[in-house]
Amino acid sequence: MRLILLGAPGAGKGTVAKLLTQIDGSVQISTGDILRGAVRDGTDLGKEAEGYMNRGELVPDSLIMGIMGERLLEDDCKSGFLLDGFPRTIPQAEELKTLLEKLNIDLDFAVNLNVPKDVILDRLTTRRTCSNPECQAIYNVKSMPSKVEGICDKCGSPTIQRDDETEEAITKRLDTFNEQTAPLVDFYRDEGLLLDVNATSSDVVVSTIKEKLAG
């Protein structure tokens, strides 16, 4: 499968992507992952991106698309790929369309995860992350708590609430999403590639996607 996963922060894109990878070996790809991978591998584009990242600047779209082009040609993408949270803007979507045409890759569709704001706020404000940068395991104090409160099961480091997961910060992130990213829904609807899913259960989302792929 070759899918784009759209949805607000906390809509469940990462969880759905992990479930989908188990179906046919498709790989989950996020912008952060490909940038870190390119930097780690020391590619020319990775070195250029590292300069921007070290200066605390946004990596230009042109550079991101170059790295994305390299990533989609890697062997593990032959089974399929799931773009998690990318593209974020209309210009990125237009450049991605051009890139995929150039690589002769057809998208199956873009999945829009519609989740109510109150559910997103509840999910993210109750999320806790391992403070160890080498671990970063994620928990939820309601639905998936650590065995010992405040302690990571995997490495024993303290779990924390990230600064961007307070109610105030999340509200700002959602406002930014609605301004920049929500228009992508109309973009992919106009392209005839949109699958709207209104569900809070990841299993229901995955079932809906499987039915669409089968049909």
C-alpha cells in the first residue's frame, strides 16, 4: 500500500501506521525520520539539512523533497510506504505529486483521520514520554500507563509530560494545523484520492482502510 496519513496532532496517525505496517510490510515514513536518517547516513543532502537543523532553522521544502526522493527509492519502500504527517502544506503536496510522477509511483489514497478536539486534548494531555533521549517510549496515564507511575518500563528513566502536550500548547498546535494542514483535505479530495474516516478507534480506521484497498 502507498498511503498518506492526514490528521491533527493526536489523531492517531502513528498508531494507525504501525498497525498498517504489519499487514504487508509497508514502511512508516515521517519527515523527522527521513531527516534524521539522512543526517546519520552522512549523505550530501543530509549534511546540508544538518546545517539548518543545528542552526534551529526550518529545513527548506526543496531539501526535504530531495531527501524524500532518495528515501522512496530505498529497497524497503518496494513493499509500500505510509507517509505519516507529510505533506504538511499545499506547496509540499504539489511538490510530492511532481516527485511521485517523476518516480512513476502511484498513491493509493490519502486517509484523513477525523477525531473530535476533546478526544485529541484528552489523548495528548494524558500522554507521557520517557525522558531518556535514547528511549523516548510513550505511555498514557489512562489507557497505557507504565507499570510504576512516572517510571519507564523499558529503561527505568522518569516519564515526563512534554512542553508541547499541555492543553495550551496543544490548542496552539491545533490552530496551526487548521491553518496550514487542514487545506490538504480539499487538495486530495480534488485529486480524487481522499478517504475520510470518522473514528476514534485505530482498529476501525485500519479496517476501513483495508476495505478501501480491497475494493
